[in-house]
Amino acid sequence: MQSTEIKKLPEDLINQIKAGEVVERPYNIVKEVVENSIDAGAKNIQIELLDGGKQLIRITDDGCGIPANQILTALERHATSKIKKFHDLESLASFGFRGEALPSIASISHFTIRSRPQNQEMGKEININYGNLVSEKELSMPHGTVIQVKDIFTNVPVRLKFLKSTATEFTHIHDFLIAMALANYHISFRFSHNGREVFHYHSKKSLKERFHDIVGVDAKDFVELNHSRGSFNLTGFAGLPKSAKQNPSYFITFVNGRYVKDKIIRSGVLQAYQGLLIKGLIAPAIIFVKVNPSWVDVNAHPSKTEIRFYDPASLQELVSIGIQEAVKDSVHQSNKPINNLIKNSNDIYIQHNISKIENKNPYASEKNFAFETNRLKDNFTNKLVSTEKDGPILPHKNSFQKDIISTPLSKGTQVAKLKANESMFEPLESKIIQPKKNNLFETAKYLGQFANCYILLEIIDDLWIIDQHAFHERILYEEIMKNHLENKVPKQDLISPIIIPSNEVLTTIIFEQKDKILSLGFEIEALKNGHIAIHAFPSFLNTQKVPEIFDEIITRIIAINGLPQSEAHPLLEKANKVTKGIQEEMNLQPTQLKDQDIYHLLFATMACHNAVRSGDPLNEELVKRLLGRSNDVDFYSHCPHGRPVIRKFTNKDVSSWFQRI
């Protein structure tokens, strides 16, 4: 092999290589310079573009400016005023700190910088042509800084050809500036493209004002966030389920004021909506996370849009909890309770005995959410506690925590048990007595059932249409979850076991998750021929449906453990379909699911297959019982699969159909 001489690269080539790490497109230039303007304390920032930034980027601010004798220093690599020692990275509060942006930008463009501090009479202008100093001069100018970048990548054709269309480059910059305007509401942002003003957001006094300024009339479809735990703080705005789209207009995340595109935060947001949205939809969100700077590594990538967290799993859960609480509370508040009576179709009022339950319902003020968890790792929690000035963090209520004091839940589920079970209207005994919790449906005029699928009600002057299967499914899901929390799943023993056909390979996989199956209320045994014997099952299940429901549960268990190389079997075929469904819906492999996701999947399966079906006829008494049970659950507006359960039409809506108004 021919030896080659090792040489140090020339400075201009080094800058071009480094520029490729920092500057990939016009967006990166705008990002670096705007962040510098914010670090400089600017109150007004103006951004001007030509051709999506490919021809011209000019950014003007009224920040502190750069002294004339330091401008050339600022254009050298690794020259910065933000940090002085490595330890400063652990408590970094500024955007910039690398000292790479300006020299990188200057090496791939016609670069001009003008700057004047407020305490100097004259400013200074420096022109650089693709890394080479062309001129420098003094000039009269307002205090602040102006940076102009023209014809990027002309000297690096290989990078130039990878730039996208003007529309694409403009969109990247526009979305970033919207994000920065949201996060920095106290700053005025003015943005123009090809001589046309795109927006001009004047400074505001609060984030909420700037949010309404940007989002406009769609702001009504968001709920405000404010969730704190120790030194963790979550603020911002999350879209209600009805605002979800395949590609939401706003999905913006910040950590300590820094705009990031982080998969941990994104996963926390998506997890919060699990069970509230149908497959393929994403709710908009504008999320601001604040944590101790020492828990974040912002030095993970040259562009600084990717960061690392000290404990990503715990942070993801905290984000999910904060959003889910706010969204569910908002949905419930939109369903305001009415009175304490149920009104039948003959206008005869019947006192609803559920009020007896309400007076003793320990869950009347307890918020119990499916994925709320306090699985904070010890080291993360210790850090939170040790740095929290206001005292230690109190553990958050965990949906899978077993020691919550509560009372037995009603066991009726399908139509037959709705008919048979009178105990759901009897008083419940409890050690805790909470204030009465009103039921939305306690005053309603029952109109009938449509297509043996939808329940029709009149509440005050509104027409309510309820999907009977989805409604019952959500109620069952919440009841199953609460039973699981209390570790009080009622079981029905069998004199003769139910045999589920399987084989040795699949049964071995299923029994690896035996603890989860036992916690659902099933007692099972592996037989020598590979089949599975069920000796007991949750008593709220219809006995005739037990084989079907257990079959669905174990197919999901197989999918969660990974599809094995085994002989063809019906269970394996079903598990393969489940795997594809999880991949499409959650963009994850089933083997990547966390415990809370697994339990959601299993609870939803049991609820779905045990609920009344579309096509089941229900009389008024059964409907009344079903509506009454909604009082004992915390959330019923969406089924566990995310579909809406209830549609409400006002008198005005109906009148408009017939052109009466």
C-alpha cells in the first residue's frame, strides 16, 4: 500500500467541513443568528429572506451589539462569550455556546456583519467572501447587529445541489420563527419573504397572549398546560382530541427555552393521547419543559436541535401525565352536570339511587388516569428532591399502584348482566366520604335507540347521540383498570376448566407473561399437550365469552414477546395481525411497549369484547343503568381506541337543518 503524507488541513477547508455540520440549509443560518439575537437581549428582531434564504438572509436586531475590537474575534472558530470552562455546560442558559456558527456561515457565503454597542458612537462593518476577509470599516448605525448572508454554498456545489425548493426552505424557516415567537413573547418578530411581510408579532406580556396572536380562532381547540413536580415544570398548550389531524399545524417542543425536535418529548406527548385518538391522528401541541440545566446535555449535536436527558424515561412519563390530566379535565368540564333526576319518555321523573353511591364514592375527586405513573428512577428523584427549594417531591398517584383505598365496583357488563345486576344501585361502604359527584345524565329524557346502535337523549334543549358499544367499552375499561389498581379483581372459579388449544412453543411464550395474566383475573395451567387450561376468570366477564376474550389476550401476549419461529397456528396468525396493527398505530414494535402500554392494550381488549355490541337491542331500563354507571368512572368521552363516544347537537343546530333559523 502506498504511503501518503499526513498533513494538517488548511483553515478555510476546516471551516467548510465544520460548516457542513452546523449549516445544512438556510434554516440553520436563521436559527443560529436569531438565537444569538435573543442571547444579546434584543427586543426587536427583523428577518428578511429572498428565495427561501438561498439568495439572501438578513437579520437585524437591537441587542447589546459587539464591540468593534471584538467582531473579528467573534468570526474565529470556538470564540464565544457564553462559556469559559467545561463546567459551564452543566448550567447553560444561553442558546449559543460553541462559537462555531458565525465562522461556519462566513465560510460558505458572501457574509456581512454590522454591529454597534449602545455605549459606542460608531459601529463597524466587516465583509467576508467565502471565508476570506474583504473589507472592514466604521459606519454610523443604530445600536444592535445586522447580519447579511448571500448566495450560500456557491463555493460548495455538492452542498448547493442538496438544497430543496424555495417553498420547502421557506417552510422550515417559517415554522422555526413561529416557534421562537411563541417562546419569546416579550420580543417583537417581523418576518418578510421576497419583499412581502409574512407576519409581524409585536411584543406581548404573556405566553397566552402570543399564543392567541399566532393561533387565532383555533385557540379554542387547545387546553392550557401547567403541571409541576419538584423542579420539573410543564407549560404550554395541548390540542383537544377533536383538533387532531394526520399532520397537525403545530407540534412544537421546547426544553429550557430551547427549540428542540426531541423524540423523548414527542413520545410523551403521543403517549398522553393514547386511548383518545383513532389510529393515524396526532393532536397539536406547544410544549415548554423546564428542568434543572444539569439534567440536559445540549451538546449532543452541532445543530443543538437534538439533546440528551439524564433520565429520559421519567421525563417522558412526566410530560405524558401533565398533558393527559389537562386534556381529560377539559373534556369533562365541557360536559357540565345538570340535575339529580332521570326523566323517562313519559315525562315521569324517577329518583336515581346512584346518588346514594355518589355520597360515598372515594373516587369522586380522585383523578385516575390510565398511564399516570410515578416510576421515577431513584437517582432522578433524588436529584429532583435535592434541588427543589420548596421541599421534596410528593409521589404522584400511579394508575398501576395497588394500595389505593377504594370500594368494590359494579360487576355488570353485557346486556344480560345489566338486566340481572341490581347491586350497582346499592350504597357502597367506604372509609372515605367525598363530596357528591354529579352525573351528566342524571336529568335526561330518553328518546329511544336508533339502529340498535345509538342511544338518543334529550338533555335540556340539546340532542345527545351516544354510541352504545363505545360508551360501554370505555366504562368497562375504567372499571377493569380500577379493579386492577385495588388488586381486587373478582374471580369466578370453574368446576371444569376451559381448554384453549395451543402448542408448547406458544404456551411457553404465554407463560412468560403469566403474572400479567394472573393480575387480569385469570388462573391458568399449562397442560402436557401444550394446551392451556383456564381454572378461573374475572367474574365480570360473560362465561360464554371467556374463550374468545382469553384468545384475544394471549394473541397480544405472543405479539408483545415477539413472533416465534413455530408451526402454523391460528394464534400465531392472529398475533401477526396484532403486530402489524401496533406497528401502524403506535409506530413501535410490540416488543418495545412499556408496561403501561401493555396493560392499556389488555384492558382495552377485555372491555371491547365484553361490551354491548352494535345491534344489541336495549330497553329504557338498561340504558338508564348504563348511563348511571358512567358516574363511577373518571372519563367516558372517548373509547379506549380513541373514537368519540358522544355527539351533542343544540336546538340551534337541529333548527338550522330545517332552515328554521
